[in-house]
Amino acid sequence: MRSHSVSAEGGASAVLYPKETGDSLDLHAYDTVKGSDFLADQDAVELLVREAPKEIIFMDHLGVPWSRDEKGRILQRPFGGMSIPRTTFAQDKSGFFLMSTLYDNVLRFDNVEMLHEHFVTSLLMDHGGVFRGVTAIDLRTGEFKVILAKAGIIATGGNGRVYKFTTMAWSSTGDGYSLAYRAGIPLKDMEFPQFHPTALVPNGILITEGARGGEGGYLINKEGERFMKRYAPSKMELAPRDIVSRAIITECMEGRGFIDEESGLCYVLLDLRHLGEERINKRLPMIREIAIKTLGIDPVDEPIPVRPAMHYMMGGIHVDLYGQVMLDEDKTRVPNLWAAGEAANVSVHGANRLGSNSLSECLVWGRLTGEAAAKYAMSAPPDSMLEYTGDIATKVANEESRIFDKLLHKEVGAENPYSIREEMNRTMDTYVYVFRDKSGLEEAYSTIKRLRERFPNVRIEDKGRYYNTNLRDVLELDFLLEQAELIIVGALTRTESRGAHYRLDYPKRDDVNWLKHTLYFYTTDGPRLSYVPVRITRWKPEERKY
Ligand SMILES: Cc1cc2nc3c(=O)[nH]c(=O)nc-3n(C[C@H](O)[C@H](O)[C@H](O)COP(=O)(O)OP(=O)(O)OC[C@H]3O[C@@H](n4cnc5c(N)ncnc54)[C@H](O)[C@@H]3O)c2cc1C
């Protein structure tokens, strides 16, 4: 339950009432493809929109308390970039209700064993490209374990913590990306972190898009103006996230933002006052509570300060349409390994995710990969998969030595890991944010490379076994530094602007050269980049206007 999903707020998208609302699967697919700036794989988008309604109803039957109207019908609200309201929600605590319901239901099954508080440190792949299991530390005892398996699913979430100003949980350190990458599995489109326009200043806590879109909040600059009319006149505050984020930062750069005295951050205001206390209490109770408790501002009486924050990783582990992990551009699959949720890049979000499509993706590919992995595990793979000898035993021994000899029990180490993390965060917040350019990205690249060179000399003060969070933080820092480098290398290489990746020195989308996905392969000298085409089924790329 200590996942990111419990803090998802706004809801999950699906076409539930096509007859009454005029919505359709085609419209949901088109909005998603257009929102993605045409980088989404369209067959994956079509699969998402087709399966999502069933999963929403399934979750309803499991017990999720979706918000409803007076007649008991499940409510839906609009999110950015949607033609028709289709975000299904449970107040502003949708993720919490989904996760509690799933957790409660899993407890009904005696044959599900949960390994709580186990921190996975490496993925075990044999020479034949078959997944064999993982190594992990039981944080409660400090015991190093080998967990062998006939099949696996990587579902380790995103990597918001590469940045300092992020809406994402402390657990979002992108471990699964690095676990896969180091095991020889390519990552895809890592140059596309998404920045959510409305994070609370200065703490970065998310103010759901439901507040701005669904419930009708206004964005206001220092001159009291609803400035979105300059950037997306027809959608206003309901434009997609990349456009609203750029609008806010442009307002700041042109002197129409406010400055937070404590952090020095520039922000604009989100005004909810016109919604009234009753509606805020009914639809956005958590937002009100967060603003009061963390800033002493009651949104019923005062607007709240917001600016864009790192919020989601659109890139991820290279998988096929059904979430099966791929080892090369498009031929070789790992027969018994899948990835799902934010860890995976099935490519439904392309260069810019539409809000509420991620929970739907988690539900749809959670089922698809879960069923496929279970089917594989039960279909007679040899029991010898559950023994480890040869190269797997060597990998286990190397991993144990990496963690315990080279990091934990090393006598001296001059570097403070928390200072390295701070500098990485500052660098990413400064140079790899909503607007990027060559010189800033090069500066970021050389800083991160220097930090990576310093990493082997980190000092772990806590040598204890039980709940050694100091050791865990260092292992996560190693992953984070690697991903910071990948994000920067991808951003430097992609010489165009598309979705959330905006290059001031290449401000136009370039379909001739860049209508393609980036793949990142591990080499000891840094990532090797390769490219695969975008799968286009029905919607030809067009100019994106809102
Ligand atoms: C504040 C916020 C609100 C959001 N609201 C919405 C919304 O309303 N609608 C929407 O569609 N999307 C939303 N998103 C995005 C969405 O919540 C996430 O993309 C989604 O919840 C990710 O789910 P996941 O299962 O892939 O990962 P997570 O929920 O992050 O789960 C990953 C799990 O893997 C575990 N893990 C990680 N590393 C290791 C390791 N090394 N060893 C063992 N375990 C590990 C973690 O502890 C965690 O339990 C929101 C995002 C944010 C930041």
C-alpha cells in the first residue's frame, strides 16, 4: 500500500455512457492520440479505450465507491484534452479507494503470498534471455534473498524523485527502469517526463486536474487575468498538461507570476472560490484539507499558489502491445516477463499523457499481464527454473558483493549520498524542466556524469541490519542517477519539440525526423540509442490546436 497509486487523486478515464453523452471509443482514442502529440502507438490506445470501461465496472463490483449522482449513476468529470467528460472518480481520493479495494480483495485468497517490505535489487536473467527471478533485501531483517520465479511482472512505478519539485511519492525512484536496463532490457522514450501544471508551492503536493478541469477552477496571473485565453482559447484551463505547464512558466518568464518568499519559486494562482464551500467539500475535500494543513490557506476563501512539477514518466520498459518485455527493436520477447503500469512503456501516452488515462492503463494492463504471466507459470515450464546454478549463481554472488562489500561494509567513503541527491535534483529542476535547450542540457549532463563518478565513494553511516533506510536510499540514488542521465541524453538527442519535451532551440515538432520512439540500451560507456517507428492505425499526425 506504500505505493504511488494510493495518492492518485482525480480518477480513471473510460467511456461509460456513450448513448447519453455522445462519447465514443473513437473519441477517447482520438483525444488520447492528439494529446500524445501523435507519439502514442495507436493500436495500444485502441486497446486501452476498448478495455477500460470493463475494468471500471469490474472495480465497481469489487467495491470501489465511485462518486455517483442522485440516481446512483457513476459520475464522470472532464480532464484536460478531453472532448467529453469521461473521468470516473471517487471524490479526490480515487487511487486510495482503488488500492484499498484491491488489497482487501487479495486478502480473500489463501494462495496469494505477499512479501512485504522486500526491496528488489536486481533482476536475474539467464544467458538465453529468460527471466529467472530477483534478488531482494528483506528490509525488516536485512536478509539478502534470492526469489526465483517461473514468470514475472515488473510493476515498480515511475521515477519522479529524479526531480526535487515533484508530486510523486518517495517510493517513485524508478527502480524497475534501472533493474530492467541493467539486465539488458531496453527502455523507451525516457526523454518524456510529464510536468503537471498545478502542484502546490512550495511543497509540490498535487492539486488534481479535477479542480481545474472537472470542477471549473481558474488559473490567474499577477494581473488578475485568466491567462489561458492566450494559449488555448477554446479549452482554457482544460487544455492538456504540456500546454498549461508552458503557459504558467511563460507567465513567470514574462513577469506576470508571483514569487514565493520561502523557496524563490515563481507561481500563479488557482482560484476555486466561485465553486463554493459545499461543492469543494463534496468533490475536492482532500485538496481543501491539504491546502489548509500545509499552507494555512482555505481554498473556499483564497486562491492557492501552484506551478508545474514532475508528475509522471511517459517512458518506460520496452514492451509489446500486451505488455510482454522486448529485448531488441521488435523481434525478441522475454518469454516469461511482462511490465505494467508506469514502469512499462506500452506507449499509450506518447509525448504527453492525458490526465486519468494512467489509472485506466494500470487496470487494463494489470489484467492483461497478470493473466498472461499466470498462464505461462501454470503451463508447465520446468521446475529446474526454480534452481539456481551457473551464471545465475554468479550473478547472485556479484550482487551480494556489490551491496554488502562495495557499499555497506566499505570502511571509508567521503561522499554524502544526500548531498549528491540534492545536487541531482537541483540540476534536473533547473535544466531539464518544462523548457529545455542544448546548453542547459549539456550543463546538466556534465553535472550528472560528475555525480555518477562520485557515487562509488559514498558513505553509508548506518551499518545495521534492521530497516537500514540509509542503505536503501543509497541503492535508490544509484538508480536515480542512472535515470537522470538517460532523461538528459534522450532530451539532448531529440532535436524537436513534442508534447512535454519542449526545446527552445527547436520549437517545432519535426515529424520527418522524429516521429519515432527512442530506445535506450545499456552499455558500460553509457546508453546506446536506437529507434522504432510509431504504430499509426487511423489518425495521421496533424497540428495540435486547442
Ligand atoms: C499525485 C499524483 C496523482 C495522480 N492521480 C492520477 C489520477 O487521478 N488518474 C490517473 O490516471 N493517474 C494519476 N496519476 C498517475 C498514477 O497515479 C500512476 O501512474 C500510477 O498510480 C502508477 O501505478 P503503478 O502501479 O505503475 O506504480 P506504483 O503505484 O508507484 O507502485 C509501484 C510499487 O512498486 C514498489 N517498488 C518500487 N521499487 C521497488 C523495489 N526496488 N523493490 C520492491 N518494490 C518496489 C513500490 O513500493 C510500489 O508499491 C497520479 C500521479 C501522481 C503523482
